[in-house]
Amino acid sequence: MRTSTLGVGILGAGPVTQAIHLPTLARIRDAFHVAKIMDVDPDIARSVAGRVGAAWTTSMDDLLADEAVQVVVICSPHQFHAEQVIAACRAGKRAVLCEKPFAMSQAEAEEIAAVSQETGVPIIVGAMHTFDPGWLAAKEHWGDLPRTAHTIRYSIVLPPNPRFEDFATEVITRPARTRQDRHDPEVAAAMVRGGIMGLAIHDLPLVRAFCPDFTDLEVLTCHVPDPSGYLVNLRIGDRNVQVFGISTDSWQPEWTFEAISDTTLLRIDFTPSYVQAGSATATITRGGESAVYGPYSANGYEGEWRYLADLADGKAARLDVTELIHDLTFALDVADKASAAVRATAESQATAESQPTAPQKEAIS
């Protein structure tokens, strides 16, 4: 048995495990090896584990009881995250990495925080951009921008995930894509909520870094672009914030974050989620002069895994779980208010379209 590196146990063997975490772990074999993979589908568990020479199981309890597993990674559907994080902590593992969101309510998040404190097991959430060297370099050089920024823009334009997943690996099974009626109020609301909690949540912690009054949040407008996504204009405290995400069939991807004050512009260009191609590039412009930081050879996925290794070995300070709770409640607030706004707009439009026009009224009379 290998003992020089940390044994990783993975709960859930879907595309995120196959196309993100396994390729990342393959690059940092000096720190980790994959010990066991769990999936409820035995064929997927067996096949994915076979790629990396790991054991497999269909039981969470079996994985958590395995002494070869020191670190647990949770890549299961969102609704299971809180239960599995808590179980991993109570199993006495050395560290836990949970894909976002790590809970689906503030109550769940607070329970996780309490269990982490009780057991001493550190937890990190897979918001990879917060570990990206480009973002970290920007933090070192942006000065007073978090205090003076008045506008924050966060934009994601991506083709369907399978295009990137297939570059990273040969994915075994994935959910079928279906086109939804974005004009239906309930469908539109679900699309916006799902988009914010599944995609926008990656960088909402970055938005929050520039919004000290993040609990003072108002949705000004919310729309669902064609064919799917979200466009949300917010007022957060005294900051103007736009959060935009769209999935298109075009190829050209874009993933950008901007913070703007009267004197400074920060722009960060990230690589798409499944692209293992180095870090983001940060550009800070002041007085007509720009400084560029990056790209660096490592990306945010490697950054979070390296930090996880240091946590497990007691070499790094633990993240403040209160900050993770704030990140989650902020995302939930945006998702709840944006989905309510788009539902109301869609209902209003449906009502207006159902009313007869003036000529129709005359014909009826």
C-alpha cells in the first residue's frame, strides 16, 4: 500500500470527477493518489476507478470506513452534499473537498460548520477561481479597489460542457440535453436558479469580495437569454453588479470578471471550467497604464488540491467556515431573488400576450 501520498476517496464519478479532478490529480502525484471511487452505478464506479488503479464501491459508508482514504472529495448531486460532508467529518478524515454548493440552505451550512469545528476536520469548497494564481496575484496588487469599486461585471459565455469534457477525457455517461421553454414562468425561474447555483456560484465569492454590504441586495432586472442562461442586474449596497451566463452552440468561450472604480479597472480572464490550460490572466489599469499578471503554469484546480494537501498535513491555516457560509447565503439570496424576478416577468408577459389587442376587442364586440 502506498503511504507516501494522501489517499483520495471520491463520492460520485460523473463528468466533474472524470474530466476535472482525475486529470488534476494525475499532475500532482507527489501529493495524492486515488484510493477509492464510489458511485451508485456499479458500472461507472468500476470503469472510472479502473482508469486510475483505484478500488471502487457503490456505498458511501464503505468508502468512509476505508483506512486507505485520508481525504474525501464530494462530487455527488447537490442535494447530497451536506449529508456527505458531515459523514466524512464524523468518519475522522483528514480533510474534505466538496464541490459547490456545499449545502442547500443556511441551516445545513451552519450544521456543517458546527461538525467541522467539533471534529477538527477542515473543509474547502471547490470554487476553483478563489485558488487561481491569477486571482491571487490580482489581490496582491489591486490596492483599495474593493473599497472604491462602483461596478462589478461577471460574464460567462460557453459552449455546452461536453465539448470541453471530451477534450479532457472520454466521459462515461452524461445526462441528455433537452431544450426547455424559457417563456414558461416556472421553467424560466428554474433555469435561472439552476444557472446561478450551478455556474454563477463559481465566482460569486469574487463578487462578494467587492460588495461589503452583500446582504443589502436588490434584483433590478433578470432575463433568460436564448437558448439558456441568465442575465441579472443587481444593486448590492452602493455597487452596480451584472452577472451574465449563457450556453451557446458557438465555439468562442469567454469567462471574465471586472471591477471598476473611478481610477482603476481590474479585468480577469479565466479559462473555461474543463480546460486544464494554466491560470487566469489579471490586468490592472490605472492612469492609462496596465500591469498584467499571468498566465501562470498552474490553475485553480491545482491550487485547491495543493491547499487541501497542506490542510491535511497541518501545514496551512484553515479557511474561516463563516466565510463559506456567507458565500453560500449570498449565492442563495441572488438565486432566490433572481428566479422570483424572472418568474414575475414571464407571468406578466404571458398575461399580456393572452389579452386581445384593440382590433380583436372591436371584432369581439
